[in-house]
Amino acid sequence: MKDKAKILLVDDDQDFVEATKLVLESKPYEVIVAYNGDEGLAKARRDRPDLIILDIIMPVKDGFNAAEELKKDSELSKIPVLMLTSFSQRVGETSLSVSQGLTLDTEDYVDKPVSPEELLRRVERLLKR
């Protein structure tokens, strides 16, 4: 039997992380958690996840920068990245631009709040690639 798919969840919102982790663990997924971009990159290098779910608006290193670094790293660039964010509702509060999000070389992009079903559907699709 294939090992559980390993998913790295990077988000600074602890409640969101807990809830999302429960949703993902309802499937045979192993979930690794990081609360900022730097920690996420370190765990990606260490744990080699099958998929990375990345929030955009975070302290230390935002999701754009983290995704860019992942895609530049030849050992990590093949890992699919799902950007998950409340970004479009918060555009006025942040210096990040929507166009910056659209130029990112990530595999998928979903707005919070996302239903558990939708999240699992997207995760499954990216893991099958």
C-alpha cells in the first residue's frame, strides 16, 4: 500500500491550520504544519511533501516569496503548490498586488473560505498529477 501523501500546510492563522489539518487528515494524508514562509521552506526541504498548501499573507516571508523560492529550488520545484488565501478580500490591506499572485508559477489558487469538499477535490487533483 502506498504511503500516505504528505501535505505541508503553511499558514499563520492557527485556527485555520487546525481546521484544515482535520479536513485533510480525514483522508489518508499526513499533514505537516508551518506558521510562516521561512518555516515552510525549511520543512519543505526537510520533509519533501507531496503537496504544499501555502497562504499568501503571512509574517516573516509571505506566500509569494516562499512560492518563488520553492520554484527556484531544483529539488522542490516539482512539488505542486496550492495557494490558499483570503487575499482578494484583503487587497486594500496589503501591499501585495493581485497581478503578482497571478504571475506566480503555482499549480492552483483558491480563495478562503474554501469548503472542505472543494479543498479535498483540489488537493486530490494536484496529487494525481
